[in-house]
Amino acid sequence: MVTTKEHDERVAKLTFASVYPHYVTKVERKGRTKEELHQVIEWLTGFNDSKLQQLIDEKVSFESFFKRASLNPKAELITGVICGYRIEDIETPLTRQVRYLDKLVDELAKGRKMEKILRV
């Protein structure tokens, strides 16, 4: 699936710090914890709690966030539809990576078992 250049640029410039509180609210509202959210983020990106906080404090863009990440090799197993886009069909790597994270947060909020979320 081809996303528009404007969409990809908007995603790249969005700061992780601006989206992170929404992730926390979403999972906690559904009875999951911030610690579980951090576990999911660390699985995808390799960022531990202190590194994650540093990136939030720096207000890094998603572009910078994913450039610094060590993406989990199993990330390509994340499939499905998020925000109206089929993840596996998104051609722009950065947009696909951001949607990976969105999908994992959704799965966590929907009560999916951690082993399934982490593709164990």
C-alpha cells in the first residue's frame, strides 16, 4: 500500500513524546500496565526504561526514534490493519515501523496475551 508523501512526512515529524502519553492512557484504561507497555516497546525497539525516558525528554521525532532503535527481527510478523492501513503492505519503512508500534499497543490494550504480542 502506498501512503502519501504528506502522510509519511507527518508521521516522521511527530514526536514520540507527544504520542507516548496516549499509549499509556490507552493501555491503562483497558486494565494493562505502563510496565507491560514498556515491555512491548523494548521488545520492538530495544529501548529499556531509562533510554525510553531519555528519548521522551529529548522530544525525538519518530524518524529519530526508529533510527536509534534496534528493531526486533520478528517485527515483520506484525500484520493486520491499523489506522486504515494494512501494515504488511505499507511501503515506507518508517511509517511501517510506527504502525508496528501502534499495532502492538492496540493488541496490549485489547487484552491479548503477552506471548502472542511478543511473537514468542
